[in-house]
Amino acid sequence: MDKIFKSRKEIINYLESYSKERKSELDQKFLKKELVKSYLIETFSDQEKQKSIQDLFKISTWNIEKIDEDMYQVFDTIKGTTVGFLEQLFRRYYVLYTLLKIDEIERNIMKIIKDSVFLDNMWFSGNFFLQLLRVIFDTVNIERYIRLKFEHESFFEEPETFEKSEKPESEEAEEDVEYRKIDEEELIIERKTSSFAFTDRIEETSNILPELQKLVPTFYALSLLRYPSLVGRGGHEFYHFGKVTNRSDSFKDHRNQILFTTRLYGLITEYIEAKAWFCSEKILIGSAGSRLVLKGTPINISFSKELDRRIYENFIVKTFERGQGPFRLWGNPIRVSDKTVHVYGLDLHLWQQIFIELTPRRITLILPKGTCGNTIHRLITNIQRFLDPNISVTIGDERYGDIMKNLLQEVVKHGE
């Protein structure tokens, strides 16, 4: 794939033909080359501070060559090979289309994003996926198949450890145990983890999913959704961290699904910013002069039940004091009471201020003007994966789910 492409049309036609070949191989269960993978990347909203694409990715080893106004071919300057094609979808969103193996690209691009102040993943929470799932239920042939995956890990729970000398009673049980060396002693590490995946017809899935959610909270933590292709066979697998794998026979449909999802995601992000940003504005009052008015509203994330004390404390220490974990937040926790903590922190994407009040029952956030709304998507996605799958979120007096539902109806109505 080291050919130098000269036009957008040439790239799209190449990826369209490539996708058809890969789908035929998938059907024969013998994949000769890698599937098309797309990685969705968010920058930031301030038009005045927009960076050039070279500045955004200058911490990488990439050479980015412009093809047209919004499309670029990306080369690895060390290996002298093509990484893929980078497209600017909307003002603040990019997508990298690549044919590289996962172990060649994924760790690299995740490191680029993590080490950059200007970049972030697009984060698809379980709540976001469930809204898209309802559209699929309503608009796609019920005989089509979809694939879902649900994941939850109690990341902030202190794992139980047992000496390896405590042997399982049977060889079969021993095969299911993972061992890890800690301080030169072999210990068994156990932590609550749930992972479920299934592929089924749309009709069956729409009937069974609500019942599963009543029984097991993990079924709210949707981490992968395969959209059925709207023009052919197969589908497109959207992952919670903004990766999309094309398992269909059409790259054009793959790109259209990405455009639709990114458009919705962008509208939700902009709505959150417009409603939640705290700032003061000067309002004219006739001949009486003017006065300052405070604008903005808090964001509340409520847990389905009170967090265990150990989990609550570990979440505070690891996330804010140590800057660990997936949240990309850092700050100084101030103990207000036994169960209440205030954090004057920073979102490490853009290094913007964020103010948080934490209790074992809820998280309340104040976003100063300029803080990226993508912070909320990242927080909700990772809370569902690592703290509580069945959270409720409100932006002021509006439920997060209602905001997504209303904007989704607008996007579908106008065919955007």
C-alpha cells in the first residue's frame, strides 16, 4: 500500500475494491489481508486556536501529505511505509483509515493521542450505543444480524490475592486460573469482570436485550456495536474508544456510517458545551446600564447504588492524585467531609480546568467555558466500564439520554 495516491476518488475506489475482496475472504473464512480499520479522533472546538494537521500530529513519526482540502496520505518516516489515509470529517473530527495490522497501528495511535494535549479519542458510551441501537431496531430489516459486546471490570476494586499453594481441587479448575508474580511470590489475582458478546437477528435482540438488562447491569455497558451495512452484506463494528472495523463489502457505506455517527456525536458535544459551560456575560438593561449574568449548568452522574468505600477511595486516588486510568483527569482532592470530596482539576485533553464534587452516590461536574464537551463522553464511557454500568446522567434539568434521542431524530429526519 506504498503507492502515492493523487486524488480522493482514487483512494475511495481503492478502498472500495479492497473491502469487496476482504468480505469475500471473510465469507470463505480465509482472510489473506487486514480489514479496513478506522480510528476516530477529536481535536477541539475553538476556531481561533485550531492547529494545522501537521501541528496536531507533530509528536508522531508521521509525514502527512495533502491530497485535497480534507484528505491526506500518511507515511511512517522511520519505516518508509504508508500508515493510511487521514480525513477531516468536520471542523473538529478526523478519521484515520488504515490497512495495517492491529499490533502495528493501535498501540501507536493510542500513544499519540495520550501524549498529545490537542487530541482525544471519540468515546462511545453504552448510553450512546443504546440510542443508535434503537434506530437500527426501527429502520433495518429485522432479519438482519447485529453483533453486540458488553464489558465491565471493577478496575478500582482492590483485587483479592491468594497464594498459589492453595491449589484448585481439579486440573480443570486450575486451567481457568491466571497466575501473576508479585514481589517474587506467585499469587492468584481475582477481580470482578464481566464480558458478554453475541450475534443475533435484530428482531431477537430487540426482544431479549431489555430482559437481560433487568437481570445483569453489565448489559448497559455496551462496548461494541456492529451496524448492518445499508447497501450490501456484512457490517461495521464500532468500538467504545472510537475504532471502527469494516466487515462489509463496501467502504463507501463504511464511510457513510462513520459520517452519520460523527455528525450525531458532534451535535451532542456542542449541545453539552452550549448548555453546560459556566461563564459570565454582560447583559444590557436599557438606560440602566448593564449587569453580569452567570450562565451554565452542572452535570450530574448518579450511580445505580452507593459505591463501595474501597472502590470510591481508589477511584479518587488513582484518577486524580496519581493521574492513572482511562479518565485523563488530574487534580487536588479536598476532603470536605467523610463522603464528600471536591476536586479542582485539569482535563489533560487541552489542559482545561474542571471542577468536580464526588460522593459515593454521584459525581457533579462544572465545566468552565472552553473545556471540551468530549470530556463528558469520556467520563460516561469509562464510568460505565469501570465503576457502574447503569448510571443516570443529567445536564442541568435534561437527561443525557433525552438529549441524544432528540438530536438523533433531527439527524435522521434531515438525512445528515
